[in-house]
Amino acid sequence: MFSDRLEEELRRCPEGTREALIAFLENGNSSDFETFARGILVRNIDEDYHDVLLSGSDDLRFMEDLGVDSLSMIEIAINFEDALGIALIDDELKEMRTLGEVKEHLLKRYQEKNSPSAKKSKTP
């Protein structure tokens, strides 16, 4: 279902991350997306920040609150792109500072890609 690289990343995420991604792709449920997104983040941040992420709100700032550096952010973005089948624009990501901003942007990109008009434009 997923690329080998993404499967390996999902295996290293907290239990339930892969299942939440599959459920989200099937039903679009935002709570499944939340579980998946936090799982990807837990996989890519220092263990010292796990409790902050799992108990925190959408106002958490990537650099200041979660210790995400630019390399980690690139890895996180690649995982989201692969999992959701979307393309993220670096300039847009640079402007986003909080977990909520990134989640909102990811959902928007995913919904745009999967809207009826987007699907019609792909048919020959």
C-alpha cells in the first residue's frame, strides 16, 4: 500500500500511527489524522519532547516547544508528502510555526488534491 521507505518510517512510529493513516485515507476522519500526524512527529523529534507533544495543544511551536530543527522539518514534510500523496511548498512550510498551522495546511492540501474537481482534471 505504501512505499518501502514510508512503511519503514511507519514501523518506527508509535503503535497505531499506520492504522490511523489508513483509516484517515479511507474515511477522512480528523481524529485519525490527528493520531497519524502526532505519530509522525513523535518519530521525528527528540524523546525529551514526546510528552510535550502528546499532551500539548495545536499552539505548540515546532522549534521552541518541540525542538524541531530544519533537517527534522524536512524529514517530517517528506513523510507527510509520501503518506498523503501531496506536494508541500518549502516557502509555505517556512511560514508555519505551530502544530495547528501545519495540520491545517496538510488537511487543506489533501482535500484540494482529493476534491471532485481535482479528480476530474486528472481524467483523460
